[in-house]
Amino acid sequence: MDTTQIADTPPPAPHPTVTEQKAAARGATRPGDRIFLALSRGSGIFLLVIMAAIAVFLTYRASLAISKDDGNFLTTFEWNTSLNPPVFGIAVLAFGTVVSSIVAMAIAVPIAVAIALFLTHYAPRKLSGPIAYVIDLLAAVPSIVYGLWGALVLVPNMTGLFSWLDTYLGWTGIFSWQGGAPRSMLTVGILLAIMILPIITNVSREVFRQTPRMNEEAALALGATRWEVIRMAVIPFGRSGVISASMLGLGRALGETMAVATVLSPTFDIQASLLDPGGGTFAQNIASKFGEATEFGRDALIASGLVLFVITLLVNGAARAIIARRKEYSGANA
């Protein structure tokens, strides 16, 4: 080898630092990239502005009503805005909204996760495709259709279930039944579970499909069964996605209006049993009273809407906190 050529060869250029790479990237940004960045950033800011405007509007109108409320807005078991002075509170509405949503989530989430796992890891392709298509169609059904089905089909056929629960679990008090019409929180929770089931199933299915094939094959190579592969590789990987899907379903359950108004027999009292008729939710109360309410009555309903708005924000914030604490299960870190 010619030593002269070796001596004349220039040394390799040093690798650019991170700062130099960022500066080069900014200098090489194309006009299309700058336009897309501006549009994306503007969309995010616009969304925050809309959220802030909604919060300001709800807070202002709610303050007008709460300032004239003769009762305690948080604890009063009455809603009568036509009195002088008016008396109204959200205790019954908050209780009904939370209880019906909890019942819906307790029923829907395990079933949705089981369906998603079946479609992605057990069902043959010829079977999983049609089932997934039907589930997608269920997500597009309007809520009023669910409400009519619940009133005409679900409610008349709940008597047997209510009798069984009262016979074997009535001693708990939660499932005691006095024989009234089955238009109760349990019926509402079952209907809401059916409504949010497609949302949770579809999102969970797509998350489980993103599980790295390498992880599953490694578990199989170590002698794991199919269930052990799902338990050790698939579910941990998709846990944050399942939580996000559950929060999407919970958001619809919290704000569902027409289906609940069609099925529930609203009363402003809190029943200890899930089987006794009565109770109410924020969305159902707003939908049933808004048309005939006076201007002050609408302000009172807006005040209850503000509470629902805050509850929704808290639920989504809690979901984000749970996901942030378990970053090791997110797909980005797989």
C-alpha cells in the first residue's frame, strides 16, 4: 500500500453536535414544513381557546344562578327554579351520573377487553373480520335508537333479572327490589354499557394488534401457552391503550342524554338500591327541563352543566396521570 496516499488522506470530519444538527434542521426547513407546523400549532392553540371560552361562558352563567339559589347548590335534593327564591341543587344529579357510569364501566370494560383479545388472538381471520365490522356498525347507531330499544325491549325484559338479584343479593341492600318498574340506575347502566362497548372494543383491538410480534414469539419460545403470552406480553403492552379506550367510553357515558332520558324515571331522591326507580343525571336533567325553563332556569341548568364539564376534565386528567405513571407499558417505549 502506498504510504504517500495514506498520509495525504484527510482525517474524517467530526460528527455535528446536537445543537448544530438542530440549527441545520431549522435552516433546511422547507416552506411546506413551516406551513404545516404553523397550522398544527394554530389548531392546538385554537382548541385551547375554545375550551377556555366554554369554561368562561359556563362559569359566568352559573354564577348568575348560584348567587340567587336559596339552597346549597352541592347538597340540595331539589330542583325548583320557579320558586321565589329559587331552590335547586345537584346532589341527586351528581350521584346518578357517577353511579350509572360506574355500573356501565364495570360491565363494559371486561367484556370489551375480552372481545378485543378474542378478535386479535383467538378468532380465525374469516370470523374476526365480520365480527369487527358489526362492532364498528354498533358504534355508529344514534343514541336515540338505543334509547327506544331500551324503553321498548330492555326495560320490559329486566323483571326476571331484578327478581333474581333481589332473591339472592337483596340482603346487600344494593340489589333489593320493591317490585316497581325496572326504570332504575341498573337499567341505565346496562344500556350505557351496551352503548360504550363498541368504542372500548375497537380501540382496545387496535392497541392489541400493535403488540410487537417479537415479544409474543419470545414468550412462545420459552414455552408459554397462548393465555400466558396474552397475560405477559399483550395485556401489559396495551394497558395504557385500554385505559384510554375506557376513558373515551366513560366520557360518552357521563354525557349521554336521550338514551338515559328515555329509560330512566327521574326523581330528585337518592335510592340506596340500584333496582329501585328514581334518580337522575346531569345530561338527562338538562335535556328534559331546558325547553320549558325560564332564562334563570337555563342559567341553573348551565350551572349543572359546568359541574359535568369539571367532572369530565377531572376524569380525563386522572386517565392521563395513570398513563404517565405507567410509561413502560406504552407502545412508544416498546
